[in-house]
Amino acid sequence: MKLPQLELCLSENTRRRVPTGDSILRAAVAMIFRPGANSNLELLMIHRAEHPKDPWSGHMAFPGGRIDSIDQSATHGAIREVQEELSLNLETARLLGELEPLTVPPRVLKTEMWVHAFVFYADQLSQPKPNEEVQAVHWFDFSRFESSEGRGEFQYHGHGYDMLLPEVSLDGCRIWGMSLRLIDDLVDRAQCPWRDGSHPTKEA
């Protein structure tokens, strides 16, 4: 994927309305792209550190976290988390758009959580400096996801469930779950043969 295509993928506002309420949790993540080889784009992902209280302990993910206040902007929440986890300043990066908010599967949390994913493009970034929540930082050429490289399935055991789930295995990293759902959203948008530059409307 190249930058003009990514911009086109995010050119239409098709986001569903997220419910609000005291029992509903909110989180925000940042999908950060930078220029790669041959004008392709590279996508940043983190390998979360192992922690017994983290439901996503040890997973491949995007930098982000909980939005503690109902009044806090989800965008600002994502920018704040990137600063805290990686010491990267996204204030000068281009915010290209937001993907469809996703709900966390009920097997993971006991309450409802919605996750906002914001797509940024930064042609100049400092070297990430991970904090204690991040085990490692990886950059992936996004064309590898578009080509279905490493696509497969694995047997998931956890939270009282035993099921077969999709995965992408790249450079020794297993990418699955919500992170893969967000990536696949972008891949689907990129492959849609829009002729007029518009995105098909999705039902709320």
C-alpha cells in the first residue's frame, strides 16, 4: 500500500456510533505508518510485555490504552498512550482517519469495551523508546498483509475457550485477535474497487 491509497481508504466517514454509559469502557490505539522501500508503507506494531493483570499480555498489538474520562477525546487518548509507551510525539504526524470502532470479545473482559483505532502517517519519527509495558517494537511492510503472507490459523486456549482463530505469522510474530481485525479492515478497504473515490456506506 502506498500513501495515496491509504488516504483514499480513509476518505469517507463510515464509523458507527459508539454507545456511552458508566459500565462501558473505551480505549484508543494508534496505527502508525511511515515511508518504506519502493514507496510502500510500513506499519508499527508493539510486542506487549508479559504481565499477569494484562488481558493482552505478550500479544502483538498497536500502542494504546484505556480512555479514563468520558470527556477525553479518543484521538488525544491514542496520542497520549503513544507518548507514554514509546516516547513518540504524534502531534506533528498526519491523522488520516479512524477505522470502525470494535468491541472487545466478551471472553476477554467482563464488561463492554469499545476500541477506537486512529491511522497516522509520519514521514519523520524519532527512534521509539519503549517503556516497561512494551517488550519490542516492529515495523512491517503493509504489502505483506495485502499479499496474505504468513496467513493461517492456530488453536486458541484461554478464558475458558478452545477454538481455531485466524493469524498472520511474520518474522516470528503471531498477529491475531483485534489487531488482525483492524489490519484486515484496512486490507479490505484497499482491495475494494472504488471508481469514484468513495467508500461504501456501512450500516450502523
